[in-house]
Amino acid sequence: MLGTSWTAERRHEVPGQPAPGTGIVEAPDSVMTSDPSQPAPQATDPKPTPTPAPPGGSEVPRPRRRPRYSGRNPRRFEERYKEHDPTRYLADAAKIEASGKTLAGSHRPILVEEILGVLDPKPGETAVDCTLGYGGHARRLLERVTAGDAPGRLLGLDVDPIELPKTESRLRALGFGDTAFVARRSNYAGMAKVLGELGWGTADVILADLGVSSMQLDDPQRGFTYKQDGPLDLRMNPQRSPSAAQWLATVGEADLQGALQSGADEPHAAVLARGLVRARAVEPITRTRQLAELIRSLLPERSKEDQDLSVRRVFQAIRIVVNDEFGGLDAWLRLLPGCLGPGGRVAVLTFHSGEDRRVKQAFRVGLDQGIYSAIADEVIRAGPEEQRANPRSSSAKLRWAVRAAGNS
């Protein structure tokens, strides 16, 4: 009936004058007919007309439209199209980084100048980046060891099958060929094995950044973040079982409490372990937001700040267990002296006390046994300026050691 009423009303319109009762000027008859013998005009399709096909060719596809999102700025990881393509949106990317945020899908290397200072990479030397990540540290090391066309080389290790190919392509695009840069998918505990397979012997420079990359933290599908909901995964290597959800479904209460204490120094470990075991009997815990809300509900008398701290600690502790991070670090520290040549330098970035205690103890024992000729007396931390620019650097601790000459 809407079409009939509209047509009847149109018969009494004067072209170029407002339609009765609307105040809207209609188009003249050259555009819209007022002949009652003609059918009423039909609504036009709001979709844009496809680009005409060239003679003898197929239809030219239109460019993809940017993602739609609610609000003024994108909030979800997949919606941040400018951050995923910073070379195209240089000004926007610079503005985001200047605010102290990390671009979605990227990573800002921490303590770069301090690491270069203690490692002192020289042209022609052999280097190993045990945790390649986004490649920020590796790039700077490669620039040093290949300076002046020197035959330096770097081995980059990473266990993440999703991010490793991206980083390898990124470094290749910067001009680092196969002779200068070799990438291998391996846990850092496999460093000695890979060096042996390549026939490289020992290294002059070794770096291990034990933090979780921002690419992993920001992507909700990886399950490292609870700021956006996603599967409770937390695996550096998604091809390796179990996931965090699978582990949490079967772990005993005592083992869960122990993991929370050893992996995160969680003060409410007993209460949380008991509550989570009871909760999973009612409903499986499979989502990141679900786990975060459960933790908060188990600490009703604590402040929101304390609850949030416990959420972060629980996620950290579960991640450490699922990825066997302490086991891998202990194995790496045992093998490290055999991978460093005489006078070789090693630097380790840690992000929580469980990691730092292990590195500190191993370096002290090595110094006492004559394996290392010098070690860091104190940890090196990011300065106020870096912490403002990159808040994720605030918990980083850098330790270093120098291999003794002539000690096998």
C-alpha cells in the first residue's frame, strides 16, 4: 500500500517543489516520471554498481572495504586495520606508538641499546637469537655482524609456527639473505642441536628474550589475553598439546596450587585452586573471559586492583606450565656454556621472578666454577622514558655473562 499512496501523491506534485507534507524536493520529470500510465518507480539498490568489465575481460573487483566497527575507534584486534598495515598509515601508526601503545600484530623490542652494549656484536661474528619473535633485536644484531659486508651470521629460533614465517619474510625483505640469516622452528632449549646441524660450532653472541611477544598477547584467538574473549589456549606452539583449557580440565587441586605458587607467587593460590576445581565440575573452563571472571568471583573481598593482579598471575602461571617454560629454561642454561665460544657474550631478558632466579643462580654458579669470567652484578632495567613509551618494558630485567677464555 505504500507504493500506491506514494504514486497518487506524486500526481499532484510540481517538479522541483517539495512533495506534499514532506518538505523534500523531488526530481523533475526528466528524472522521475509522473505519467499515471507508467508503473510506480522502484527503490534503487543502494549497493554500488560493479566496475564495468574491460572489453573481452572479466569484471574488475572492487577494493575491499575497511572493517566496520562500533564507536569512533576500533577496539577489537581484527578491526585495527591501520595498525596491521603501518606502512600504508604511517601518521596513524606513529601517533599510536607515541601514545605508549604497541601496534596490533607487532612487537616493540625492549632494552635494545642496553643489549647491544653488553653483547657488543662485531662484524663477522656468529650470533643466536633464541627467541626471534617479531625480529626487532635480530635486525639490530644482523646490522652489526654484517656491517661492511662482513661474513657475520645469525641463527633465529622460535617455537611459534604462526609468527616465525612472518618474521623470516620481514627480515628477508630487509636484505638479509640465506648466508647471513637462518631461521629454525625450535624451542631455545634446542639451540645446541641446531648449531650442530648447521655445523656452526659455537657462537660469539647469544640473546634470549623470555617474554611473550605482543603479537601473541594481542590476538584473542591465541588465548593469552582476557581483555577480549577467546579460546583458553596460551600455547606458544598451537600444534603442541595440551592447551590451557585441556590442562585445567584435568589438573589436580594440589598441582594447580603448586603451579600458581611457583609460576606466579600467587598469594591466593589455595583459594583459587580449590575454587577453580569446583567450578570446572559445574561447567568446563574453555574461554579467557570465563576464567578471568571466575578468578574475580573467588576473591569477592579483594579490591578490583587485587583481583586483576590475581587474574594476570593465574594466566601467567598456567602459560608457564602449558609451555613447560621452566623446564626449557633450565635445559637451555645447562647447555649454554657449550654453545658460547671463548669470550662469547650472552644476554637474557626475563619478566618475572621465577625466570630471573634461575638465570641469576646459573650465572653465579658458572662464575664460581670458572665457566664465566664476568656476570652482571645487578639487573639492568628500562629507564623511565622507555617505560613511558612502551609500558610492557616495565617488568623486564636484563642479565648478562661472558664466557671465560680457554675453559671448556
